[in-house]
Amino acid sequence: MVKGVIFDFDGLILDTETHQYLLLQEIFSEYGCELPIERWQQEIGTHSGFSPFQYLSENIHQKIDPPILQKQFKEKFNKKLVGEQARDGVEEYLQEAKELKLKIGLASSSNYKWVSTHLDNLNILHYFDCIKTSDDVEKVKPDPALYLETAKELGLLAEECLVFEDSANGALAAKEANMKCIIVPNQVTHTMNFCSVAHRMNSMSEMALKEVIAYINN
């Protein structure tokens, strides 16, 4: 029986991931290079220490300064996100979860400042009963710690939680936490190889939350 829903953040609630990849490709193309989507997908939903600009430096025949490029990228990326809206169906799911008296959590491999700032900008921060980020665990996704810690703070068993994810690393973390997982991929993650999940949707607007939960409970 589903008693709580737990959402990922980047790429699921706010599609930062598509903006991020397209901007990286824009910068790479200036140097006649490309960041393969398959390589970048390995970094989505986790932190491995991979530096795209170090990767660029290693694959071109000219000298660049990765820290300077990183700074320029960060400035452009933040500007891209100004005024962005949540993905379709997100706020409707949050409202419906409240109406259904479900507990609502968020588990993100990003840090709390990043997540809370954007949730506040989207005016949806108040919906969440619990937010767990990279600040709260030693290992981020695909390790299950973030999901287990979120369930614990919500006062729920793992099997009582339904997770919404967009990445393979996130789906694996949910599976390892023994939670049911719904995949809602974005433009950058839709070609990923996902582990076995309960259901897949292109958008949360495809199906009402109560219908998803009825499907899971049955």
C-alpha cells in the first residue's frame, strides 16, 4: 500500500539536465568536439567526479583552461534556468498527493542549496515534508541511502514509498531501496537503459496520481 511519494529533482521536477547537456554541446562545438550522450548519461543522477571540460581538454589538440570554461558554463547555465517552469504535471501531482494525504519527500544527488533555491523559485517548496540531498549522505545515487533516509524521516517503510525518477542511476537507487519506481524520462535520459521499474511515462500529465497508485497497489 502506497503511503508516500518520493521525487527526484534534477531532470524530473525541473529539467535542468536537458539545458545542461545542450549548453555543454554548444561549448564543445566551439572547439570542434562533441560530448557523447552515452558518456554524459553515466553522470546523470550521480556524482563521479567527471569533469566535462577536462574531457574536452583531453580530446582536442589545443590548450584550454577547464576552470575558466566551467565558470563560463555555470554563468550561462544559471541564466538558462531563470524563468523555467516545472515539468508538465509536477505541481498537479504534488497537489493531488496532499489531497490523498500522502507523505511527500524529495531525494536528490544535488546539494540542498541548489534544490531548495529552485523549489522556492517554482513556488513548490512548501509541498515537501522531507528533503534529502547529497548533504545528508556519504554516497549518492545509485546507492539507495538517499531513498532510505527519506523514507525513514517520513516515518514510512520502503515498500510504502513510490518513487518518481528520470535517470538510470536514480531508478537503480530506488530498486536497491526496495521501493516501487515510476520512470518519467526527459529529452536527455529517455534512451537510457533502466532497470526493471513499475511503469514508464513521458510526462506526469499522462495519468493522474491516484490512477498510478491504483496501478501500483494492484
